[in-house]
Amino acid sequence: MRHMLDVTDWSIADLEWLMDTADEIIAHPGDYAHAMDRKKLATLFYEPSTRTRLSFEAAMAELGGTVLGFSEASSSSASKGESVSDTVRVVACYADIIAMRHPKEGAPTVAARYSPVPIINAGDGGHNHPTQTLADLLTIRREKGRLDGLTLGMCGDLQFGRTVHSLMNATSRYPGVRFALISPQELCIPEYLRENMRKAGVSFTEVRRLEDVISTLDILYMTRVQRERFFNEADYVRLKDSYILDPEKLKLARRDLTILHPLPRVNEISHAVDDDPRACYFKQVLYGKYMREALILKLLEANV
């Protein structure tokens, strides 16, 4: 039995299989419409989510399965003090696979130790968001035709942005990938990520201004400054508008730039950018559904 806790636990070959399968689902959805008949997915979301939770629900529905679960901790027995380990052992009596989002880093890993069914990490604190990374990888491959030899700009909250951490860990395994890390000093990437890249020989640069590097980028990955990760409201207010992508800044960018964002956005991408053909963040949402379908198929070893 496998889990999806960290995208780097899966080989490049595994990731390619998931992307190939997602491409097949996009091309031939009817072939997969009953792959999960009589199977149940439980969504255990201990913190708010719109896209990720609904994406999992839509993915399971399109595979012919059903969904149960909760969308906030207060509506579960966690509000009574039940542990994660007990919750997953109980829920596994009702479901074949579990997707979990939790504010504490490592909670899905704890769940996996006790669960008799596959666990999918749907985001844990500021640490990891592997299924968002699957959506990101498929979007990049479909837009660029490859994942190697690209320059990725990661912009905004790089300290607490779990989507950034997951995507960097995944793409840094592809040859020739380079990073431009764009953030205020207070929100720069954690030291462990910096050290990982140095050890792997991955090229990266850290800058404070988006304008300084936007012309060099193949991919621009925008992120919001996350209020929920701050203990000090004054720090959030001071930094929340650090980077705003607008049509003026895009005049400096390549015509074939791909703009991504894990969403939700606040104001870090102007709505005037939405009609630019380089804006791919709503495609990214759609591709996330197909990659979650492929992941469910893989974890439950469906024969399609």
C-alpha cells in the first residue's frame, strides 16, 4: 500500500505515469467513468479549503466513486479531542482512501502510520502540498511540453508557501531546472530548501524585485502572502502587497511566459492579467482534478 505524503517520495517515472494517465483521462473521460464504482473517498479537512476539497470530490465523482467526510475540524470529533490516529482508524472503516488537510506539519504522516487505507496529504501547515504540485507539473508539461531545462520564478511568500516548497522539491529533480526566488527578506525560502538545492547542484538566485528577473523566466509562480501563517497582524499588513503582477510588469516578460498561481489570490495578480494568454492559473485548477483522478487510480491500483 502506498500513500501520497510528499511528492519526492515518488520517482520521476511515477510522476510521468500520473501525468500520462491524466492526459488519457482528458482525452478519453468515458473510459474512466466507472473505474471507482463502489469505492469511497473520505475528505478529512481540518482547515478551510475550496479548490482542493472540491477537486478531490469532483475527481472521485468522475471516476464513479462516492465521497464522505468533513470540511472543518469543528464538525469532527477533533473538537472533542480525538487524535488524528484514532480518527483515521475509524474513518478507514467507512472509506477506501483518505485525503487529509491539517494545519500541523506532519499530521498526514502520522495518519499514514495508523491507517489501513491510502492517505493523501492535501496540505499540512506550511510544509507540503503534493497534490497541488501534481497539478502544477501537469500544467507546466502541457504548456511547455517538458519539465527539464526551465527557469522558474517563485514569487511572494516563499517562507510559508507549502505549494512553493513542494513544487521546488519536485522540479529540482529534473535536469537543467533553475530558480529565481523573489520575496521580501522576511518571507524568503527556509534554509533547509536552500541547503537541499545546494547539495543537489541546482542553480538559484534570490532577488527582492520581480522586475529584475521577469524577462528571464519560463514560468512565473505567484503566491499570496498568507494571513493565517502570521502571528503578528502588523507584519502581515506590512508585507501583504509586496508583489503585484499587472500588465505593466508583464511588458518586461517573454511572450511565452506561463503564469501560475495555486489560488486563492487576494490582489497579487491584477484581474487585468486574467485575459492575457500567458495566464494559466484557471487551467491549473482544472488539471488538478485530472491529476487527482490519476492519483486515486494509482493508489487503489485500479485496472482501467
